Amino acid sequence: MQAPVLGVKALFFDVFGTLVDWRTSVARESEKILGALGFDLDWLAFADAWRGEYQPGMEEVRSGRLPFSKLDVLHRANLVRMAPRFGLENLSDEVLDDLTLVWHRLDAWTEVPGALTRLKTQFRIAPVSNGNISLMVDLARRNGLPWDAILGAEIAGDYKPKRQVYLAACAAFDLEPRQCMMVAAHSSDLAAAAACGLRTGHIARPNENGPGKGEASPSVPVDVAGSDLADLAGKLGV
């Protein structure tokens, strides 16, 4: 199904897992910091544990128990909560701050920069991520992601999958939801976007959470699905 048939004018992208390899990047960057201090951990397990606090941390905001806080703030609080499991009870504030910024140094999946550049020739493109603006800018600069704008949680003042996050992105581009497509490697994200009237595109990331621990295909109906972002771009006629 090609984009002109869908009437899509903008593509919105999930970022963590969909466009960037958070798992091996967080493991690598954490090892640089903590390894230099003499720690020897299972670095991938450390990355997984930190990511495991991601949804519970955001749920505190989504539920109204906490006021909106940037993801950097939540990532740091999540780190403090999970670090003792790895014998890291007494890290200094400086080290905790440095570790929090490893999420700003994630590597894109190899095909992503080129595929985004292709897609930008026909669509407005922007991240609609739970990551804060400075985090998204740093990832874009590191990986050459050619965004037209930075949208998402910080613009909406809430976290996906709350409706306002998707609808605020559409409004920012002065488009109706049906003119926008959410692209993600997570079926739950796409289901929430579809419920708001957006079109949906799925990217397979079967190894996002470790070998065979990601989505190889969508578990919900989508408008288009690709084996990676380059494949999805081709299916959108770019």
C-alpha cells in the first residue's frame, strides 16, 4: 500500500528500539564509565535491568502520581532504584549524572539514517518518542537523523501511550490524525496510535531486547510492515 493511497503527509517515529539499538549501546557506554571505576558487571543485564524500570517510571507520571518530568530525570531515578542490584549503592552524583547521559549516545540501526533521508523527500518526519528534546537532538546529531521537528512526550507533557502525545504531534504539523503515520517496532505503540486515528507502520526488530526477544512482526493490524526501515520506505513508495 503506497503513501499516496493512504493520504499520509507526515511520519512519526518511535525511537528507542525502533530507530536506535538501546541495549548494546547502553551496555557499551555504561562499561566505559563503570569499568574505569573498577566495576565488572554483566553489562547487557545491567542495560536490561535499567530498561526494565522504564515503563514503571513513566507510569508514575501517566497515572498522575508524579508531575511530568523529562525522561532524563526518570532515567536517573530508575538508575538509582536498580543500581543496588549490581552492587552499585554508593555511586557519586557525578557518576550518576554521567551514566544518565549514556541514553544520549545510542547508535542507530545501520539502515536508519539513509532510510530517513529517503523518507524525508516525500514526508514530514519527526520523532514521537518518550525521550526529552535534548536527548532526541543528541541522538539525531550523533547518528545523522534529519528530523523536520522534535515532537513527543516533552511537547505533549505526558508519555505514550496517552492520546495527547499522538494528537499533539498531529496538531504541531497542522494535520489530521489520518494524515499521519506512526512508525514503531512495538505493536502496543501502534495500537494506541491507531486508536487516535493515525495510520500505522511496523518495523521488525526481532533482536531489540536480545536475540529473538523483539517483535519480528506486528501483533495488531497495521497499514504497512517492513523488515527494517529501508524496507518500509520502499513499501511507502520512496
